[in-house]
Amino acid sequence: MASLKDAEQVADDLAKLAEELRSELRNNASFERLVQIADQISEHADEAAGTFSTVNEALMSRLDELKDSAKSAGSSARAKARA
């Protein structure tokens, strides 16, 4: 499973690519090179979004499990109190 550490690495890669893009713009790079860098940025941004989505799904799933467990425990406690 992807982790926040993976997302941090992606963010580092994005920062490097953004700096490379700035450098190329200052040095009058070809549009072909600018397109390549922009494509790499897009791929990394998609990877970051996927990582965040995966982590969010895992956290929400765990929260749902805890809520269900708490409901079950509450129902059991109420049933015992009635008996």
C-alpha cells in the first residue's frame, strides 16, 4: 500500500521538476522539452493523488470498522443491562 512517505517522495520529485521547468523557461527551451517536463509533472501529480486516495480509503475503512465495533459493544452492553 502506498504511504505518506511515498507521497513525500513524489512531492520532492515534483519540486525538482518544477525547478527544471523554470530553468528551461529561463533558457528558452524548446516546446518539445517543456511538454516532456509538463507530462512528467502530470504523471507525478496523478501518482500523489492516487497515494492520497489509497491512504484515505484505508483510514476511512478503519474508522468504519471502529464505529461498527463500538456499536456492537454498545448493543451488547444494553442487552446485558436489560437482563
